[in-house]
Amino acid sequence: MHHVTSQKAGLFAALLLTLPAVAMGGEHEDSEDHIETEEIVVTTTGRALGPRHVYQPTTSMDGDELQRNLSSSVPATLESVPGFHVQYNGPGATNPTIRGMPGDRVLMLEDGHRTGDIYWTASDHGVMVEPISAARMEVIRGPASLLYGSNALGGVVNVIREDVPTFRPDVVEGTVTTQLESVNNGLGGGAVLRGPLGPLAFYAEATGRRAGDTRTPSGPLEQTQMAGFNLATGLSWVPEWGVVGAAVRYFDTVYGVPGEFGGELIPGGHPGGVDIEASRLSSRFHADYEGPLGVFDGLELRTNVTRYLHDEIEGTLGDQDILGARFVQISTDSHLVAHHDVVGDPEDSISLEGALGLSFQSRDLEASGLSPGTRSGTERSVGGFVYEQLHRQPFRLQAGIRGDYRWTSTDDLSPLRVRTAERRIVKEVTPRTFGSISGSLATLWDFAEDWTLGASFSRSFRNPTIEELYSDGPHLADFSFDIGTPDLESEVGLGGDLFLRAELSKVSLEAATYANRVDNYIYYSPTGETVRVFREGVDPRVTPVFEARGDDALFLGAEGRLQWEFVDDLVFDLTASYTRATRRAENDPLPFIPPLSGKVELRYEGSPFFGSIGSTLSAPQNRVPRPIQIGDTTELPEQPTDGYAFAHALIGWRHHSRLMDHTVMLQGRNVGNQLGRDHLSRIKEVAPQPGRNIQLIYQAIF
């Protein structure tokens, strides 16, 4: 078995020894209200909004709640958010799903910019963002392409740190955090500093993380170790009229993807697993002007350029690594937005505010190695949008429209040619162009004090990616042989949400129901076919074939969260999510749809001690695609999954002094060491979820 490169692991270990911890951001304050509600949300419009003014179902996680949910990845940290699910293929390979929609339908942002990695192209690719240094994470559920561009049919996740400071503190402020986990002997930590530097404001961050193989109730899941570090710095000038600044962030990680468990090979897996080495270098520039500009009173220009390198090492032959796949990606993400503030008096008459903007995105992907699964390619897209918010008490209305144009091509225009064990496939390849209009209309009605009813309707679209168009080979770390479809059309979704919010002194509620009709929904369908893949030094392995196809689909679901402080300092917290997704023509379930799931918890929010007990619940998922006939055999393309219940408990202590605030938390996840399997996981048929995990977190804010 091959493991993480020892030289890199030594570097990570040294970093961890010199940097004890990292921030999750946000000052800790005592409060008599123990209901966790978001104070501001910026992701929906690019401006700070109160929770009752957001036009879509939204969750903002920060402070104590973010600290309690902290895990080794951003998707795992957000697992308790209504409508949010994680595809688990090892701790380094976790991917987000919102309302049953995976891949780049969930747009991952960092301070409002695309992360620039390739988490959405395969199940072995993780989100290359360190969660331990986040000040806040915001999740927008439902189509959210208006501000950030096409493809966000499922929703948006924004990890907020403010690498480019937007204000100049009078003194140096910082946070130090350390996280230890028993399930994999994991250690994470680092530090964040903010402060003045002459006339400028600075931001500095350093984090590190390492872990061994994950333990499950049935034994160790080998080849799931991970190690990484993360460095960032930013400077800005903050005059009265705005902000001008820049930041640089470097993220480096190595992690394992398992190939077998307990001596049994995962279908399509590589014996001994695969090592993935990835690095991400991002540079960003922000310029915000707040002042009169004709009919506008604000202008912002934001640009982010990312270089991402991703190697998949399938083993060694002699002294040489076997490089199964290498992806080098250069991506650019820019937008220019002009705002106008409130026109009119929001208290006595109609008021209006909004923005218009232009955006540009580019992606250059170079794929190489023995089995990258896809061809190299390029994408370019431009877009323009406008939205307006109209307010007349007790109603608020938002309307917006966006147009996008994208050009996609590959360096190799020869036909896709694949021979499976069952058939021969030939598909012609051409460059593609896509253009479409998306829009949304939403309303909020404050029908009673502290109660809001909302409804939103949207037309959204998603363009097929390079990988979905031009894949034609094995991707062994993804346990698959991928076949693209070069003539795929764009997904077009027509959807609606109806939601209810209540923010009372002792009760917080958000409940939503939704329907989304998606034409040409693109997914990799498990065909039931196989291909024999040959590698020098190992026996040929039979690899399952997945083919990109577009089917008309219907997504229906409901989700919500209720928090009730029924006794002083005691809060009952209930979360639930359900999605039902069907291919309309065949009336057959879509694959890899999460089951009914939720979380129930009782929290004690005393001082200086606090704690909680509860359970994470998942129902069985028996609604899977029907069997398919291949030759003389019948194959079930996806297996049902049993339900599970994982108990958890937490105890914590806080201490506030004049110079520093301290928080210590000891918590157990899956404390009963119960067996459970993630229905979305590619390894679920062989490997279960992690077992009992005792976690210790210490945080100091000064």
C-alpha cells in the first residue's frame, strides 16, 4: 500500500508544531437569546442583509455554531444544514449536495469568488478550502445564479474570511484554535491575525492539518490519511470612500482515496487506493467605491485568478510513481457591479434599491496521465445581470434577470471511441457554444410581527462541463470509466419555493417546500456495463461504466429547522430534509439522491458551562433506479441503503477576561459506534461511515 509522501508529511507536521491553531472568526459575546440565527447574510445580493430580508431559504453559520460543527472539510462542517448533504468517499474526498443536486450545481465560493478547484468533476475530488479559519459560512438553498453566474441550480456555499480587509482595526486582533479527533488521530490548527499596518489594514493566516486512516465500526478504512497546510495574507487601504486591496492564498494537501476495505475491492477501485496531491494558489484584487456616480452610489470591481494542480498517484513501479491522472487548471473569476441605494423612504412610502453588473469567467484545463478520464479543454463565459428590490411595508419584492454566453472546446476533436464488454461506442466531437437567460421573482410578506412568508420563482440554467462533454476513459480514483456526450444541451430549470420564517424571542423557525422542473438534467448514469482496465504490475480490473446523459427531471422536497427555548438556557433543535427526484419520461428515480434525514438536539446554553445531546438520523433509501437489462443479464445500477442513527454529545466551558476569551469543547460523534452507510458514497457497498469520534477543540480570541 502506498501512503502520503513522507517529505510532504514531514513538512505538514513541522507546520503543525509551530502553529498551534486557527480561527473560525467572529468575536464571542454573551447573549440572553440562545436561539442561533444569522445576524447578516451577504451571499444573496453582495450586501449585508438581515435574516428576514433574504429572498431564498438561507443558513448562515458562525461563532459557537460553526465551532461545534467544525470538521475536516467544508462540506462535512455544513452537514447539519437543512437540505445539505455530503458525498463521503473518505475524509479528503467529500463533496456537497443541496436538495439532491451535486457537482457544480452547488457553487462553492470563498469570499464571493469561485474556489478554482475541481471538486465537482469526480467523487474523489475534495473541496480545497480549509474550514477551520472561516469566520462564517453561508448556504443559499435553491437556484442562485443571478449574482454569481450560471450553474448554481442547487445553491451556493460561501466561505467568508475577508482576506482583503474591509475595515482597519485600531489594534491587532487574532484567533487561535486547535482541533483534535480520535477517529483518525487527527490534529488541526493555526492562527489568524488582523490589524493596522501604518495606514493600511492587514490579514494573515496560517493553518495545518494531518490525520491517519479513519476507523469505522467494522475496522480501519485504509488509505484515508490526509495532511495539508494553508497560508494567506492580504492588505487593503480603507479610506472614507471605500476599499482597495489584494490578497494571496496558498493551499496544499495530500490525501488518500481508498481502493478496498477489509480485503474486499471497492467496485472499480484501485488495489491499495490512490494518493492525491493538490495545491491551489489564488490571487485576488478588490476595489470598492462608495460615493455618487450619476444615478449610482457605489461601484465594486473584484477579480480572482487561481492556479490549481492535482495529481493522482496510483502506486509505484520501481522507484517511480505511477501518475494515473494530472489536472492543471487556470481559472479567472471577475465581476463589476454598480449599486444604487434606497430611493424613497422605506418607512412611509415605496423604496427601491438594486444593482447591475458584468461578469467574466474562464477555465483552462490540462488533463494528462495514464487515465485522467477526460480530455483537456477550455471554457470562456461572459454575463450581465440586473436586479431590483422594491419595499413597501409589509411587502418586499425582488426581480432580476441575467444573460450568459459560454464557449467550450477541447484540444482533441477526434471522435470519442470506447469499447465496453457489451458494445462499441463512437461519438463525434465539436466545440460548443451556449447562451441563455435566467431570472427570478421573489416576494416577502411580513404578515405579523416577527413572521415572514416568502415565495420565489426562477428560471435557471446550467451548461455542460468539459468533463461531461469530452470524457472518454477510466478515472480509477473515482471508481469509474467515464463516457461523455458531446451533443448535450444545457439544463434549464423552472422552480419555485414557498417558505415561512419566524424570529421570536424563544422560537426560531424556517420551513420550506420546493419544486424544480429541470429539462435535460445531466448526470453520469450507471450503465451496468464494464470495461477491463490494464495497468503494468497489477491484474486487470473490471471497471463500471458511467455515461453522461441528459434526462428531463422533477425535484420535489421540503426542509426546515425549528429551535425552541422551552426553558431558560435549554433549546430544542430539530432539522429535517427530504428530496424526491424522478426522471419524468421513465417515471424512474434519479440515482444518488439523499434519503429523508435530519438532526434532533437538546442544548444547554449556560455559562460558563454549556453542552448538548442529540442524534443524526437517516432513513433508508429504497427509491433507486429500476434494474436494467444488458444482454442476458439484469443489473441493478444502484443499491438501496439502510437507515442509521448516530448519537452525539458535547460539553464545553467558556471563560472571558479583559484581554482574551477562551472556549474549550469536548464532543463525541457517533458515540455508540453504530454502523451506517452514506447513500451518496461511491464506496458505500464495501465501506461504512466513520465510527466513534471524540473531538477536542480549544479556541482563544484576543
